Amino acid sequence: MKARRPKGTLDFVPPESDRLRAAEELFGQVCRLAGFEAVVFPTFEHTEVFVKSSGAGSDIVAKEMYSFSDRAGRELTLRPEGTPGVVRAVLENGVRLPCRLYYTGSFFRYSQPQKGRYREFHQLGVEALGEASSRTDAEVIRLGSEFFSRLGISDCRTVVNSIGCRDCRPAFRGLLVGFLKERREQLCTDCQLRLAHNPLRVFDCKNATCRNALAEAPVPRQHLCSGCASHFAGVLAELKRLELPFSLDDRLVRGLDYYNRTTFEYVSDSLGAQDSLGGGGRYDYLIEEFGGPATPAVGFALGLERALLALPEVDPTRRRALVFVVWLTEADISEAQSLLARLRREGIAARIDYDATRLKQQFRSADSARACCCVIVGGEELMRGACAIKDLASGEQTEVRLSDVVEQLRRRLALSGSAPAGVSR
Ligand code: AMP
């Protein structure tokens, strides 16, 4: 049997797999600098965790969850998003609030696969729990944007909106429902259902006739209570102070029930139909709904596959920051091994090929591993206390004293641009 990966899943093999891990590591660095700590939580939860938080009427819960009963009849679901699991874990473990947490991992949604949309995908997320200030919203928004820019995505735009709170949303909702009811026949069947459960979600619909029907619709931002209006003004003022360019989008409501006040999204025009790199918002009621204390919170989730798609493609011939130690004869192997161990101790990635007895075969191995250079150990050079460094890109070879080899290699690795944190091209 020739096994194939399931529909909607991806394999990451080198060099793309290195890029994925390097992007996750970069995300961790950016988050830790802003005082976030890692949280790791299960890939599956009791189904009710997602139903309770995301809303039974949300597309994710209604159509996209991978749910199953386990052998003991428990109803479980592969996580379609991170926030509910984080909130559950914080409360279950009695984590002290306020806290700032970040995560990376796989998420699962049963949707029609296309470029940028998969059934298993990776998200990078943060949750700032217990912070109410509009300055936190802006700081969190900037964090995502900073990550994309440090990753090398130059066309990431930030879009923001406010969707109100428990106080002002009911009145707005009534207004919107009245407006939509008059245009019910112009709405797609999904939106007609949304009208009953969560009319705000109609703004999410990509259907052209629904969009036309909404052209003159009232929008949440025009109907905020004074608390929400001043919070949002605070977010915008802080974004300006942080010099983060953004645009306003009155229709940005996001697909989950738990958001209130600020919503935001990162968009890249190079991605085509699936142009959202990530998004998030404030969710001040969710922790309480999970049985915890009333706790304001704000967070985001970024899509790693889309981030990689928005970057220029990896050059498959690009050399790595890897040194190949090459030996001339069996008698030189132990010296080669000492050098190999020394390089690794000094933080330089190094490999050796024990099986290839001929020099040419060893060079071929080095080349297929995309090493940037070889260090040749043996012969007269070794007797002089030296070795040869061969640059695999140029073919140029130079003799170096064994005592200087680490220093020399460091310089070359720095100059070659084949850095191990190879997120960018
Ligand atoms: P959401 O929670 O739906 O707003 O998702 C946040 C981000 O995760 C999106 O902006 C995408 O970048 C990414 N994402 C969501 N669903 C998928 C999917 N099915 N495949 C790939 N990436 C996804």
C-alpha cells in the first residue's frame, strides 16, 4: 500500500520544516520579551468546552469540529481553536491572575481545503488574562504585527474594530435584526439562520448578495455605549502612540461568540481568498462563563501556514549553517570525531559521514545535506596541527590551524548568511 496523507493535511519536510520551527521559536522570543509564558494544553477537550465558548451557532461548532466518542463514551473534540482550552487550563490549575500566556500547536477544522485553509493547521496565540486597559489591547495588537514584521512579511495590514459589550450590544442587535428582516430574501440560507442566532455574524459572510444587502446596514461602532466608545478611542490613541499603522473596518466582527469590544485582524494581500494572517479580540466574559472570577482578557491567534505562504519561497539549494567534518583515512576518524565534538560543544552544528570511505562520497553527503562547508581532517595538514576548510558554495579551500578552526568557522557562518534560525529566505 502506498500511504498518502489525509485530505486537508500538510507534510513539512526540510527545509520548510526548519522554517516552521524557526517561526515558532521567533514567536516564543517575541512573546517572552513582552512577559508572556508558555502554556501547553491538550489537543482534545470535552466537546462542551468548545460549544460553551465558541457558541453553538458558530460555523466552527456547527460545521467544522472533529468530534468523536472515545471507547468509554466520552464526547471529545480535537481543538479547533486555542482560547477555550487555555481558559479551561488556567481555571483548572488555579493559575494566578493576571497572567500572560502564549502557545503554539496544531488545530483541526473540518472545512473545504484550499490554499491557506487546511484541516490540520498550526496556530500561534497569546492570551492576556486579567488586563482591562485599552493599552493592553494595543500592546497585544502590536505584538502580532511585530512578529509578522520580524518574520519578514512586509505586506501585513492591521485592521481594527469595536463590537460593543453586554450593555450596548442588545440595542444594536435589535436595530440590525430589524434592518436584516426587511432584506431577509436577499440573504443566503446561512445568514438567514445567523439572523436568528447571532445576527452580527452576517457581517462575516463573503457572499456577494449578502454583502450588497448589508451596504447600508447599521454598524456596531456607531452604536457603542460611552464605556466602549472611550475604550476604543483609547485603543486607537495607543496604536498611534506605538506608531502602528492600522485601518478601521466597521464590518470586522469575527466568527466567535465570545468577543466583546475590540476585534482585530492581520491581513496580507498576497494570500488570495484566505487573506487573514490572524486575528483576535477582547473577551471579557469568557472566564466568568467557565465558572471563574469576572476577568477581562484579550488575545489573538495567528495562522502559521498562512504566514509561511506570505513569505517568499525557500530556496531549496540554500545552504545551512552546518559543517561537515570529512576524514581522509580510517586512522583520522578519531581526530575527526574530537573536532566534531568540539564544534558541537561550541554551538556549531556539525555532521560526519562514517559510511562513505571515499573523499568524493563524503563531499557528496555534505552537499546533499546542504552543509555550507567541510573541514578536512588528515594527511600532512593534520601532522602540522592544521586542517583544511572547504567552502561548498565556491569550492575554495584554505588551510587553518586546528586551534583556530572554531573561530574561522564562526566567521564564515556569520558571513554566509546561512543562519540556523532560517525563517527568511
Ligand atoms: P480564527 O480563529 O478562525 O480567526 O483563526 C485565526 C487564524 O488561524 C486565521 O487568521 C488563519 O491565519 C488561521 N486559520 C484558521 N483556520 C485555518 C485553516 N483551516 N487552515 C489554515 N489556517 C487557518
